[in-house]
Amino acid sequence: MYKRCTWVLGAMAVLACSGGGDKSASNPKDSTSAANGASTASSGADLTGAGATFPYPLYSKWFAEYAAKAGVKINYQSIGSGGGIRQLTEGTVDFGASDAPMSDDEMSKLKTPVFHIPTVLGAVTITYNAPEITQPLKLTGEVIAQIYEGKITKWNDKAIAALNAGVKLPTTDILVVHRTDGSGTTYIFTDYLSSVSPEWAKAPGKGKELQWPAGIGGKGNEGVAGQVKQTPGAIGYVELVYAKQNNLPIASIKNAAGNYVAPSVESITAAAEGAAAKFPPNTDYRVSIVNAPGANAYPISSFTYLLVDKTFTDAAKGKKLVDFLHWALTDGEKEASALDYGPLPESLDTRLVARLDSIKVGS
Amino acid sequence: MSDAVATPPPAPIVTGGAKTASSGGDGIEGGIGGTALGDRIYGGIIWVFAICVPILLALIALEIFLAGWPALHKFGLSFLTSSDWDPVNGKFGAAPSIYGTLVSSAIALIISTPLAIGVSVFLSEFAPPWLRQPVAFFVDLLAAIPSVIYGLWGIFILIPALRLAIIPFLRDTLHLSVIPLFNGPNYGYSMLAAGLILAIMVLPYIASVSREVLLAVPRSQREAALALGATKWEMIWGAVLPYAKSGIIGGIILGLGRALGETMAVTMVIGNRPEIKASLFAPAYTMASVIANEFSEASGDLHLSALMAVGFVLFVITIVVNAIARWLVWEVSRGNKS
């Protein structure tokens, strides 16, 4: 009797365990969201979204203000662009957010096609640790690519000296620092290097993480900035927001028009303006705006996107989201520059608001 | 730590229950019969718990393996031997991170084992009672520090110290640069930094277990050695440490497990460069760091699968290391008895 009882309980345990296991195996949504450390539908939220960490400070401000204004609660998980795209593909969130446009391959896996709606602009800045250099360092894309390829190894290399006439450059080695965690920042930076250096485009290429030819890796903007700050001779790249708020030395970069431009809210909006002038009317906005035309355009600029379904079967949800986007692109945009994000140029805002009308809500 | 050593095995309780049940069946009614039923339920529940743990482990292994299979299948053995980690072109080889995990853990153990044993011998044999508790408390406290704090300490204290003092001293002043191990760049961010930080992190694990084990060595063992005319040193070396050997090895393995899996602190100081270099001063990478760094933005299926495969390899290495450790402990304790 005792034994049988044990066996029954034991068998039940096996069933219970394997049952649970099967469930999680056949339901990748659960495991993905759990692994990302994010609970999906939080109670009380009208809309849920997930994705990029870069625009999160602005988005959270938007969501808070919009909740106060329109009473629509939006729950956003800043788990990274890749995670956002995965969750959108699996249908666990109502919208996604990404710093890099989705690839054709990623788009093909979506159940519902999406619009890329640019919200604000970000920029990647080059920061360095060379106390000897008192005025902002001037660099070109080609020189940055060669530094990151490990071909230029000294600060007083001829190529750098030629761009900075009259500046006393240190004789030390350059220590290259890059992001080691997957990041939209890396995507924008390497997108730029690929566009200005055919060699870079061939060898490491562009991506959120890649095989770096040289240097050491830091985790996050703070990791890169920390390594640069501590190591004399180091060079690294961080987001504009981070560089501004931490008062890091920032290099001016030569743009397509041949001017050296320092990154600023104005110069990245100028980049979007220059690039947007060339967008065809039916653009899907999956376009790179690095090395954009325009006399004052900062060349390492980029959109960050919200990924929104083109059709919503749930009419109530769809309407809420479209209304929010309307608000974000008009009133919301005005908040961007205070947080060091580049607002979209007005011409583009108008086009995007018109684009929102083509989102089909309801069946 | 002490409860890990002194937990009473639950098995005898269950056996006791079974005996009561059979005697209950002999006709004694009432209270004892009720106890027998309770015992059966209790026994059953214990069974469920006991079975669940290995099943859970097996399912985790299976899940990770299945998720990593596309990458393992595509790259085969070269996944373990190739140094190419190129997400842009979809080429994945985990050799540098496997190497980094093993070497950084080895450095940690080489540094922390003698230290930890030294601390525990001091605490169990030399320290006056009033000093024993506070020192033991502070050593244990090391285990309570979150790893990200270790990482920050690494960035702000350890790395500058390595870059400005330790590496120049080893490489240039002592002229150790003739050995490839000590010849290399001086960024501070390096395999050595990771090993040093891990050494501090695993120290409390080894030290606490060793201390408990040493304190559990019978007085008679010590007295016998002293009675034979041994000095204190000979007593510790000849009678106490051999007696405690298996427990100390167990502690070292516990520390090794911690070192293999540590992620945050290591990522912050190792430089994250997937290359196999002979030099301890060169930046490196570990398996746990690769996964932590790249998982959130890995959008390609193959990339994700490669990260899962790295997780599976880490899982297997941990299990193999633990199995070897169990075997070692078993061998040593068997040697003690004979």
C-alpha cells in the first residue's frame, strides 16, 4: 500500500513536471519574455510595447504625459531593439521599438506587416581621452574607420595630424574601445563607417554586434565611457545623450558637405532634414541617414523607430495607438530637445502624420 | 555554509515512516494508523520533490540543447575550435570564450585556494576565540556583495592599479615579459583582471566550507599528533589538513562553480575581446559574458541559436567539472577511510 501510494504520487510528479516542460517548450513566447526579464501584459495597461533602450527616457516621459492627458496607459519595456522585434514577431506586444530598421528577413517573419514610424533622432559621438588636445578633435569617417581597423595606432599619425593643423597631438598609442553588448548605437556607428569606407563595409560590415578588428569592449555607454575616461589614449563612441550629460570630450566629424560639425540637437535634425528631402513619397522610412547632405548635418545620425502594425483587428487598441502617435509626432516632439534627442524636422512630421491615416483599424 | 555540511539526510525519516506504517498494519488502530497515512502522504510528497529536481535539470539541458542545435549542427566541432565570432556574416566559434572561462576560473582558484585555506587554518587553529567570529563574519560577508559592485570596484580601483602599478611591475621591473604569459599590452582590462576579481569572489565560498570542515576535525586527531611529538605546524599539515581534505576540495569546487558562471563582474573588467592570447594582460572573453552581452540584441535565428549553444557548452562544462569534483571528493574520502 505504501509503495503503491508512492508510485502514484511519483507518477503524478513526473506528469506534472513533464507537462510543464512541454508547455514551455511548445510556447516560445513564454520563455522569451521570461528570459528578457519582462512580464508582458501588465494589468491595467491599455497598450504594451517593447524594444529600444536608447529612446526610453523620452518615451517614458511621453507615456506618462499622455496617460495624464488622454487617460491611455502604455506599458513599455526597454529590453533592447532585438528583444522588441522578437516580441513583436511573436505577437506578445502591441508595438515594437527599434534603433535600427528591421531587415527584410525579420520583416518576412511578421504575421502583420508593420510601418516604421521614426519618432526622434539620435546621434553617435566620438569621445576620446587625450588631455593634451585642448580644442575639439577633428576627424573624418575614413580616419575613424582606419583607427577602428587598427591601421592607425598612434595619436600623432599623419592622417590625424593633417586634419588638426596646429594641434599638439600626443605621441601615445590609441586604445580603441567599442560596445560589446548588442546595441543600436553600434549599428549606427558601423552603418556610418560602412558608408564612408568601402573597406570597412567589406570586412567587419555593419551590425548591432560584430567582429571588431581591434580594441577592447565595454558594456553599455557607461562601460565604453568608463574605459575611455580611465585610459589615456583611448577613443570610443557613445550616444549623444550620454556624452552630453557626462560632459565628455567630443570630436567634430567632417560631413558630406565637407564641414566639420559637432553633434548637437540642431545638427542631427539638420541631418534628417537633408536626408528627408530625398525620400520618395512612398518611402517605408527604413533608410539610413548617416552621412546625410546638408551644410550643418552631423553625419553619424539616425532615426529611432516605433514599429506599428499596418492593420489592427482590435479596433479599440488600434485607435488608441494611432491617437497616441498623432500626439507624439505633434506635441510630443516638442519635448525631445530638452532631453537631448533630435526632434524630427517639421516637413517630416507632416508626412508621418499623413502616413498614420493609412493604418487600418478594425476589420 | 555550515548547514550545507550538516544538513541531516531526509532518507532515514522516510524509512522510519515506512516501518511505522507496517507496524500500524499489524492491528493497532486509531492514532498510529492515522500517522501511517500521514507518513505515506509525506513520503509521497518527498518523492515528488526529489524526482522533480533531476527532471527539471534534464529539461533545462534539453531545452538549451534544442535551442542551440541549429548552430551546433551547422558548425559541428568547429563551433568549439573556431575563433571566428562574426554575427554580421553568421559565423560562430566559441573557442575564445571557452578558453577565457576556463583560464579566468583557473587563475581565480590558483590565487584564492591558498588564501582561503590560510584563512580557515588561522581561524580554526590559531585565532583566539574573540577574533574568530568577527573575521569569519567578514570573510562570509564577501559572498554577500553583489557582483556588479565587484565590477565597479574592478573598473575604478583594480584596473587602474593593474595598469599603473602591477602590470608594469611584473612586465618591466621583474622582466617577466620573457614569458609569453606576462608579455602583452597594458590596458588594465585583461584576463588577469578577471581572474583577480573572481579570486576575491570565490574566496568566501572556499574559506567558509574549509573553516567548517577544519572545525569538524576531532580534537583527538590533533591531540594524537601532538602526543606523538609533532609541532603545531606538523600537526596541522600531517593530521588536520589530510583529515579535512575531501571537504576542502568540495569547497574549492563550490568556488569553481561560482567562477565559471560569474557574468557581470567579469564582463566589466575582462575587455570582452574574443581572441585566444597567451598573455594574461590581453583582453579576453568568457562564455557567460558573451551570452549576457549579446542576447538582448541578437535578432538573427542563427545568432540566437549560437548563444544558446554557448550556454549549453557552459552547462556541460559545469556538469563535467562537478562530476570530476564529486569523484575527487569520493576518492579522497575513500582513501581516508582505508
